[in-house]
Amino acid sequence: MKRLRIDLTEELYARVADLARAERTTREKVILDAIQAYVPNRRVAAGAADAFGLWSGQASATRAYIESIRSEWGDEAI
């Protein structure tokens, strides 16, 4: 396990300490639980570098291909 030093406001520190006392655990455990609940629900935003080569696996990116995809939408989408 890695260590991480963080700075908390006085108010946040007091809230973490209150939770730890109420749950009869450590402040570190309260913070670790909070991070473990937060991180899985977050995604790293895709950057521009992730978009390069996006079409490289496609057979064709020509106008004909684009029009064939659009034809699936029907006339109401035009």
C-alpha cells in the first residue's frame, strides 16, 4: 500500500474525525473508504491523442460510407 499526504480544511478534518469516532475506526479508514467509493465511478476524460487513428480500422471513410450510415436514419433526420 502507498502513502499519500493530503491537506484538509479544518472543517473537513473535523467531519472526518467525527465520522471515524462514530464508526469506531481511524480517520485514514474513513478517507480510504471515501476514495474507494469515489474512484470507481469516475472516468478519465479522453484526450485528443485518443482520437487519432479512430478510423484506421474502418474499410472506408469516404462520402459513400458516410451516406450509407446516414441512410439508416431515414429522411426525417436530414
